[in-house]
Amino acid sequence: MTTETPVKTEQRDGILIVTLDRPKANAIDLATSRVMGKIFADFRDNDDLRVAVVTASGEKFFCPGWDLKAAADGDAVDGDYGVGGFGGLQELRGLNKPVIMAVNGICCGGGLELALSGDIIIAAEHASFALPEIRSGTVADAASVKLPKRIPYHIAMELLLTGRWMDTAEAAHWGLVNRVVPAEKLMEEALSMAELLAKGPPLVIAATKEIVREAEDMKFQDAMNRITKSQFATVEKLYNSEDQLEGFRAFKEKRDPVWKGR
């Protein structure tokens, strides 16, 4: 399925491929952000979809973030970004499915904030990363929250306070990206990872995502107490599922499990 919008989508065996397609730079305006939010909300709510891969068209840009030309024409910075906030992902509630970012080029500003909203980042060798907002006299708000939790604090602060660029070798060194591959292998690598995750136990993956997200700012014991008191919906669903028993039986019978998501 392909949408007639600046965001193209395709489904393959439980995998949703989302391609930002706004030449020349794949910048995101308000209308595009609302489209993306609808796409990701539908992905969240569709039981037939297990994993999303997010990439962009072309070879130069993944996404530079906010569309400044649209802003000059009247798009308000505090306008309606739609469900999920800017880019449809970073404030989307209840997304308990994995999202893989396939970064195919320049990834900066809000584009880097979008990438940080994914669970796994695979980058083409020529990709580069930056938060240049400070040079324009504004703040990289979402990145200020997320980046110091993803990479060492001092490196995150250097990027936020100087706006300097980081290449893929350095990004891999600091753990900003999972792996770096030749550009021609980017989607192959991303889809290989997506296929692996799509074959996994969906209820376990959902529970893992909810625990990681909700426990990020909790003390360890508080998070564990929420689990034991059945306060994570996905965990409770898992513990009372057919899939939980299937995993035990498959182990006992020395066979591959057949996950049903229930």
C-alpha cells in the first residue's frame, strides 16, 4: 500500500515501512507531522503489524527536522503537530511495538529527535548527526530531554551547546547508533532486523517496551513493585496469555514456539 502523501507506507509480513518523501531535504511541516502521527497511531493499533522501519527518500537527507520554509510561510512552531507530536512518534502514547530507524543521510535538529524516538538506529556510512538549533537561537527541546539519557552526558551536552556535527564512526563509538552499514545495504540490514523482531513473541516485546518506557525515571524497586502488583497492562496480559504457556511448552518439547499474540 502506498499513500499519496509526502509519507509513503508499505506493509510486508507484519512490517510497516514508512518513508519520508519530501524533496529536497525531507523536512517536516505541520501537515506532514499530522500525517505521520496518523500513520504511527494506526501502526500502534493494528494487531497485524509487528515492527516499523522508518527511513527517507534520496541519498543525502534523512531529515533536517522542522521545515523552516513552511514556517516562513505561516506554519507556527507551536502549531498542531497532530497525534504523537512532532514527527508523529516522540509523544505517541502506548506504542509498545519496536521501531527501527534507517538513517540514510543527514539527520539533524528535529530529524535527530525523530531518530531518537526509535528503538534501534541503523545508519548508512555517509550519514551525519547534529543539533544545530543553538546556532539559530532556539532550543532542541526533545533532544535536551532524550540525548543525555542515550549517550554520555558530556558528549550530549557538547552537541546541544555547540551544534557541532558527528559522523557515523563517532555516533557508533558513543552508542548513538546500533550499527553502520554501506548505503546500499541500509534497507537490507534494517529489514533483516525487522524480520527478526517480527518473528519474536509480540506480547513479550510489548511488555518489554512498556517496562523500559515507564521505568526510565523510576527507582528500581518502584518499577519492580509495579510489575508484581500487576500495574503494567502489557505484563499482566503476557502472564495470562497462551503465548506464555507456548514458550514453556516449546522449551520442554525442544521445538520452535508458535506465537499467536494472545
